[in-house]
Amino acid sequence: MDSTEQKSPASPSDSSIWSKAFISLFIANMVMNMGLTMSNSILAKYADSLGAPASQIGMLMSAFAIAALAFKIIAAPAIDTYNKKYLAIFAAVVYATAFFGYSMSTTIPMLMVFRLIQGVGMAFGTAVYMTLISEVLPKDKYSAGIGYFSLGQVIATAIGPSVGLTLVNLMGYKLTYVCNAGILLVSAAFLMLVKYEFKRTKKLKITPGNIIAKEALIPASVMMFLNTGNCVITSFLIVYAGKMDVTTGIGYFFTINALTMLVTRPTVGKLIDKYGLVKIFIPSICCSVFAYFLISVSTTLPMFFLAACLSALGFGACSPAMQTLAMKCVPRSRRGAASSTNYVGQDIGYMIGPSIAGAAAQSLGYVSMWRVMSLPFVIAMVIVFVSRRQITKIEEDFCKREA
């Protein structure tokens, strides 16, 4: 065993995915994402109500990604050095602080400050959760387990925005953000239930190797292109549907997408465990390419809904597969760096995707934009195909290492 290894909250040899630790982490992650999706769904409207122009709203919405990328320098080595459970609790408290700050904000600069604070939580939260969950799963059900774990985010995405908007209508923005902060503290409470034996074995060192795991550059690169393409849905779908005179009921696109992922994510995870990532990833991501072409020609609500299902079969299934691969690339003692590296790719995709799509829409029109923005999925598919031998070796080495 590696000299820096820490004891995990559950034995990976346990054949059951649904251990007590897994269930506690699943609920904590779902509750955390509920608070985040509630916040994200109303923040732009909140800023607009304070008189922010569109340019300021755009800056506000992307500010968290800048802070998240900056603090990854500290987050990755910290996750591999300190108690991961307490770092996850720290992230939840930082989120809660940001949301309390939103509730007190009366100007756009105040909102910007707390949006940056939320980004600090993002630097730790997503990566440390993935690292923790990787330590409680049996190796023979690794991909399926992460697929199930990601369903917490899917459930939150399906209902969080509606809950946030409903609360705003009932009690206003300030009290809604107080509720959001309380939800994140509930998430921290569930994390306290996770039994995690920890003994610190090294000092914190901020070096390039502790920040970026070069072994995880393949999944991180794929995630960058996947998120470059996928963020177009959240940024432009509603606007595009309105231009196609499809307005009533278009919000159900996201509900159908989430419901489809409830089925596809664990199913694809099981198939990857059985047949390997490459054989499943390539046909899956083709579904996202087809989805974008279908959106580009959609003129009715059913056509958009069919595209929602295809997108769930594509990006919705392939994203957790890349997260799984990142965890398989390294020994347990370096999973914080691997997870952080993977999320750096994801954050870069979220930062550049809307700008590229906006430029394409302005110069070529919205119909062509959807077809252009399917290219990142094609590039991701090419990376996986070209790297198929390395990916297969990663999976084989993981099985030997965890045996």
C-alpha cells in the first residue's frame, strides 16, 4: 500500500454499492446540488431586479468559474493532504456563506463578491466529493457506482430550478437565499454522518504535480470539449426555442433530459464496467451530435423533447464516465489531484463554450450555431478513439491495483 494512503470510509472489497457511507454521501451531494441549482436558476433574475445590464449579468454568472480555477491551485493538494470529509464540510459552509451574502446584497458589486466566494466552494466541493465517493465503491462496480452517485445531481437539476423560482414568487429573493444557505448546512450535516478514518501522513506541498495529475489529462481534455458543447443548452436553448416560436412547455426539455439520465447513467455505467469505456463512449456521444442537429431543425415541442432524450444518452451518460476514468488513472493517494484536474477541464469548457456559441450565433445564425457546437463532441470522440489503448491500459491497471 502507498505510504500516503488513508483508510477509506468503507472497504472497496465490499460488493455492495449502497453502503452507509455511499448513502450519506449521495444524500449530501444531492442536497448540495439542490441548493446550487436553486441559486443558479434565480441569480440572473435577481441581478436584473437590481438593475444590472446584460453585460454585467454575464460577468456575474461566469465569475464563479474564474475563482474555482484559481483556487484549484490550493484545492488539489489540500484534498490529498487533509481529511476529505472536513474539506467537503468546509465547501458546504463556504456555499452557505455565499448564499447568506446574496440575501444581504443590494448592489451588483456585492453579488459579485459573494459569487467569487461561491467559486471558492466550487474549487473544493466537486473534486472532494468525487474523491470521497471513489473510496467507498467496490472496484467491480466502479463505473456503475459513480453513475448512481451522479443521479443526485440529476435529481437536483430536475427539481431545483422550479423550487427556486416558486420560493422567489412566495417569499422574494432574500428569504429564498436564506433558505438556500440552510439547505447547504443540511448537506454539511449529512457529511458528518460519514465515518471516515483519517491519519495525516504528509505535509501540504503546492507543486505542479500535486495540482495537476498528468495521468488524468485524457479525461480532463475530453471533459473540456464535452462541456464546451453542452453548456450551449443551458445558455441558448430557451432563447433559440423562442425564436422558433416554441415557448410554452420548453422548460420541460430539462425535466425530460434529467428523467432520461435517471435511467441512462447507471445503465451506461454497468455497460462500461462490463465492456470497457471506449466501446460505450463512442456510440453514446454520437447521440449528442444527433441531438444538436435535431435541435437545429426543430420547430415543434416534441422534436425538442426527442433531442432532450438524445442529449441525455450522449453527454448525460459520458460525463460521469470521464469522471470515473479520472479516478482510475491514479492511486488513491493522488485522487484529489486527478479529480481536480478533471474539473479544471470542465471549468474551462464552461468558460469558453458560451463565448464561442455566442460568436457563432452572431456571425452564422442560431441554426448554424447548433451544428458548429456539435463539433466539440466530435473532437471528444476523436480523443477517446485515438487514446483507446491508453484508456484500456488505465482500466486494466486499475483492476490490478485495486485487486
